[in-house]
Amino acid sequence: MNDLTKLMMSEPEYEIPYRDPEKKELADVRKDRIEKSIKIIETALKPNRKACVAFSGGNDSSVLLDVIHKAGIKPDVIWVDTQMEYPKTEKHIENIVSGYGMNLHIAKSNRTPREQWASTGFPMLGKMAARIWMQKNRGKMGFCINVSECCRGIKIIPARFMTKRLGCSVQITGQRGSADDRVRGMRNVKDGNLYFQVKDKIWVANPLNGWTDAEINGYKEKYNLPEHPARERGAKTIGCIYCGGGSQYTNSGYRVLRKTWPEAWYKFMVTWEIGPVILALKYKIHLHHINNAIKEAGGLKYLAENRPWLFDFTRMKPILGYNK
Ligand code: SF4
């Protein structure tokens, strides 16, 4: 048995340091915060721009849709079916949108996620982390990773295509720049409240710019906004169940999927054979050697059934992730 196989056969399940999972920060959303968001929406609609909303059904976009409703406008709503959704998502989206009397349009990439990944790389680590990893490892590991292109191919392009089909020139999104984390803070500076997206020739408005997690939670609670059904089974985020963006953290989506929807997890890891890619990233070893070690350990199916935690993270020791 080679050293890598021995490592896989002896590695215990990683014990995540305890943090109170129920502790959710709530903040009362100031009236002027909501007014400012409405002002951004009104500015985005001038002069005579037709708007639509990019809606995911997650917390931010649920708050966004409610704020838009308060602004008294009824734009078309676009939801992108990523083909990686929890069950009942579509019904949930339809109920919310029709509840506001708005029209729902479903966009979908003409590529399946697997076709997208085969073409541009697997969505693992994060946008910046994947870029840095590729700069160091291009052509050396037997696979590519690329979060940005996956998002663009699966979500952004279908949504923008639908935006144009509907004759809209501005897309309202739930993107937030906030003090909560560095990446969001940078987006705030980079994009602002309203900007022209040159690549797609479209205006993008971000009325929730500056809102914090606590304010989003507080608003949801105060106005009793509906919860996505996947939360019941323990999902931390909504949409793209196979996303490995953040898989180096303790709140990796792979671990969450294993606990919340084991059948989908198994399909991803074993049937689609993505498990070896996760191990190659984690152990920093070429995919070819990983596949040999898996074979020696009894096969991918055996490992997934008997040592499933091996596929939880793309780091040996995951970084402590934020509570969501
Ligand atoms: S969230 Fe992840 S899986 Fe979904 S489109 Fe973006 S990169 Fe791909």
C-alpha cells in the first residue's frame, strides 16, 4: 500500500470546532436604509429604463424583492435554474414571485454543469483562490478549476440573455457590498450602486449595497419573509448544490451536501467521478496518482460508502469558515 493510500485509509473525520449554529445576528433595519435602497431602484429606472430583477430565492434576493415591492414597481423577475437546485426550489420561487403579482421568467444555460466544467474547469476554492491556484498549477495536476467561468456560463450569461429578450436595459440584483467581508467590501468599491456592464452592455443596479448580514436577517424576520424549503434539511446556502467555492473552509458545501442530500452527494462524487478531483486538490497530488491510490484503497465507491468524510474539504486542515 503506498503512502497516499495509507493516508486515505487512516484519515479520521475532521472535527469542526464547536460554534453555536443557532446564533444569528439580527439588526433592525433603519428606515433610511430602506429609503436609500428605493432611491437606487428609482435612479436605475431613469430615464425610461426597463428593469428586471435577478432573483435566486436566497435571503438577499428575497429582501430585494420585498424592497422593490415597497417601491411600488412590478418588474419582470428572472430566476436562473442552475440545474444544481435543491428539490422544491422552483415552486418556492414561483410562489414568492406570484405573491407580489410579478411575472417570473426562468433562464437556463444551454450547457449542463458537467459540460461547463469540462470546458472551463471545476468550481472549487473561490474566484480569486482558484485563479491563484491555476497560475501555480496549470498543466501540472490533470484538471483545471475556475469559479468565475462556471458562474458566468451557468448563471450570468443566461440571466443577461433573458434580460435582453425581455427588452430590459437594467438588471436589479441582490448583490451587497458590505462591511461583513473583504470580498463584498471590494465589490462595493468596484461596482457601486449602479454601473454599466460593458461586456454585456447592460446596466446593473445593486440597491442592497451596504446592507449587512444582520440587517438582512433582521429584515427577513421583521417582515416574515418565507424561508427556502431546503433550510429545513439543513442547507446553509441556496442554489448550486455542487458548488465547491469555499470548499477549503469548515462550512464547505460538499460536507453540507453529504449531510443534507446524500443521494445527490453520491451522484456527484461517484457517478460523476468528481471525488478524485477533490482529493487531488486536498492532497496536492496529480489526479493520475490519486486515481491509482483510490483503486488500491478499494475503489471510489468503497471510499464514498466507508470513508465519505475524505471528500468534505479541499484542504487537509480546513480554515474556520463563517457561520451562516
Ligand atoms: S455558484 Fe458555483 S456552481 Fe454555481 S454557477 Fe457559480 S461557480 Fe458554478
